[in-house]
Amino acid sequence: MTSTETTLSGPLDAQPAAGDRRRWFALAIVMTAAFMDLVDVTIVNIAIPSIRQDSGASVSHIQWITAGYALAFAAGLITGGRLGDIHGRKRLFLVGIGGFTLASALCGFAANPDMLVAARILQGGMAAMMVPQVLSIVHATFPAHERGKVFGLFGAVVGLGAVSGPLLGALLTEWNLFGLEWRPIFLINLPVGIMGLVLGSRFITESKAPRALKLDLVGVAVVVLGLLMLLYPLTRGEELDWPLWGYVSMAGAPLVFAALVAYEKRKGERDGSPLVELSLFKVKSFAAGIAVQTVFGVGLGIFFLVWTLYMQTGLGWSPLRAGLTGVPFSLAVSTAAGLSVQKLVPRFGRGVLQAGALLMVVGVLLYLWEAERYGMSISSWQMALPLVVMGAGMGLIVAPLTDAVLSEVPREHAGSASGLINTVQQMGNALGLGLVSVVFFGVVGDDVRPEQLGPAFVDAFQHALGWVAAVMVVIFLLMFALPKRPALHVEGATELPVVEEKEPELVS
């Protein structure tokens, strides 16, 4: 969730005052912003069919409504963290939450699908300015002995956001407030964002890093170029009958990423502030973990979009029914995540993560079997078992994975590594969303009559589930390169690296 990269090289200039009650207001503000971002990611998926029907969005539009956000978020995460270190985390947080609120308004009042896609890309970029500051502000605001309790609260907020997002999106879409259809899923951010902007300017303590890394805007531009060369042809290829330029563009993407590696190597030697710290990839567990995070993001990107299309367009369910159907999945993820970190990983190590991957394979295959058996007549309760199995598997992976990836990373690179982990997961998610045009809409085809659309979506969903199962098998195999006993809560690996800051100055 963070890309803060400045580590502690000396004592803090000043510890936050333990008796200052305003720090709890600051905590509530930044956690509300984090909750808003988490909900916004999950709330959109459930409303995609309504957006498509109401606005006339094309297949590529609905992919870019989700993938555009993920791409902008991923591309800006590390830069957002560095900007906070350089110019002040409070300042960047306020810029981020203000921009996120404005982008939400543009999404809510979008006149056409193109405007909605552009506003979602802006929203993702603003989230990249806002989110990296959250845990950095916590470090600058709370003394060390209070941070354990604070991070526990943060974990609860993350879990609540994951569970409540789809339900909130379903309710807002179902209610059709003021005849606005899907638009309230974005407009609900306006009062929350304005409140966060006003209160944040008053209660958050400003802090900077005296030795912050420099920006690498060229690196960001090259990353975005490479991803666009890969994603744009994937999303438009099916609609345009796979033109030659699309294959040329996708073939050229690896060359762009190779150029990025060469550039980052030279920049690291020149000024020590590359966008990507290439030396991290010499750590076997980190390199494997980055691969796991990327592929995991691909699998989740495919599943969650095709799942909501399957339930609402394929089966004809309402957004509320689709949202309620996903509750067992969310609860299973939260429960298994808590057990994995507290009980299972300390005892069984890497095997817990691999068991999670296998559980997800079993859950996906069980879902595939039920979807084939019951077809259009499948019910929500029949989906409950495969969703619980999949959710339990996902929970066993998501909570301890970052610890496993970072456990062998040197302390001085922990911040850079954690930022890169979150970045590649978002990039994987964007890639998975781009692949939906191949694994789902490619099966549906362009010549489907309206009365055939439901069965076509059901068949395409089954095809996509096969891809998701294959992705989870790849993840299981990649996990063999992770440490057998990943060290949980080791210094400099699992916690956000402590940041140096100037003497806090509360805004009155």
C-alpha cells in the first residue's frame, strides 16, 4: 500500500507528542482516505454492467474503466511516495485527496464513456499521490510504542473496505438515487473527500525526508509506454479484428522494458535514485515474489471483472443479488488472512501460501463444474461453496505474501522493495483486465444476438475460469522459490520502514 522509500539512518528529530489528541484525528482522516480508495477499486466492478447498459460503453471502454485506474495507480505509486518525501507528506496527501475528489466528480458527471475512462485514469493518478502518504503520516504522527495498535486498526480498515465495497456498490446502483443510475458510486466520494481535505489541513502534521531520493520521471514514462504498448492492443484487438499494428506493438513492449532496465542501471550508478532498484532482483526470494505478485494480479484482474459480467449480464441478476452472492467470498478472505499470519505461517511457513494457491485452484475448478452443471439456473447458494474455498485460498496468500517476499531483503532497501511489490501487483491487475478481451469477450464473439447473450456470457465465464485456474497453478510453482520459513515481523522487512522527518509542526 505504500511506496515510501526513505529509511532510518539516525534518531528521529522529534517524537510525536504522546498526549496530543489531534494525532487521532489525523489517523481517522488518513484511514478514511485509504478506505475510500479501497472501496473505489471494488465498488466499480459491481456497477460495470449498469455502466455499460446506461452509457453504451464498448468492451474496451469497460476494460479501461478498471484497467486505466490500475495502470495510473501503479505508474504513480513510487513517484507519489518520493514526492511526499521531498515536498512534504501532508502536502501530497492533500493534493492527492483533493484531486481524487475532483476526479470522482468528473466520473460521476461523465457525459460519455470516453470522459469516464479519462476521469478514472486521473482518479488512479491522484490515488497514487494520496495512498503512499498514509502509512508515512502514521509513522510521523505516532511514537513507536503506539504503532502496533495503529497498524492493527489499519488492517481492520482494509478488511472492511474489501467486504463493504461490492455491497455498497450494489446498493447504490440498485437504489438508482435521483435517477442517476450508477453515478452515485463515484459521487459518494465528494462529501468524504471534501471533509478529509478540510480536516486534513488542520490536524495532519507535516513531515519530510531530509535525504529523499530524486524523481525518475523518465523511468515512469518508459514504464507507461511499455504497458500501453502491451495493454492497448489487448483491449482493442478483439473489436478491431486484431490488426497487424497490434501484434507489432505487443512484440515491441519487451524491447521497451529491456531499455528500461538498461536506463535504470545507468541511473542507479549516476545518482543512486532509480525508479526500480535493480539490485533487489539478486535476492532470489524477492525476484520470485515479484513474479508471484504480478501473476496473482493477472489472475484477480481476470476473475473479478468476468465474475460480475457473468452474474449480471449472463445470469441476469440484479447488482444487489450479485453483491450479496460475493459476501461468503469476502468473509472467507478476511478469516483466512487472520489465521494465516497469526497461526499458520509461523508453524508451516511457505506451505501455507502454496496451500492457498491450491485451494484457489480447487475452488475455481469447483466453480467451473457447477457453472457447467447448472448453467443458467445456478443459484447463489450453489455458488457459496466454491466461493468460500476460493476466498480461503486467497486469504492464505494475500496476508503473508508481502512478508515472505521481503523477508530476505536488506533493511536499507525495504521501502523501495515494498513500493515495487505494490506497483507490480497493480500492473498485473491492469494486464489481467486487458486479457479479459481475449479470454472472455473473444469467446463471446461479435455476432451474438440479444437472446443469445446470456448463454454466451455463461460459456465465456467457464472458459475464463480455466485461465484463472492455470494462473493459480503457475503461482503455486513460483512459490517454491520463496523462503521455506518466511520471517514474519522481522525488522526492516514486514513493517513500513521508519522515515526521518523534520520536527513536527501541527497546523492550528
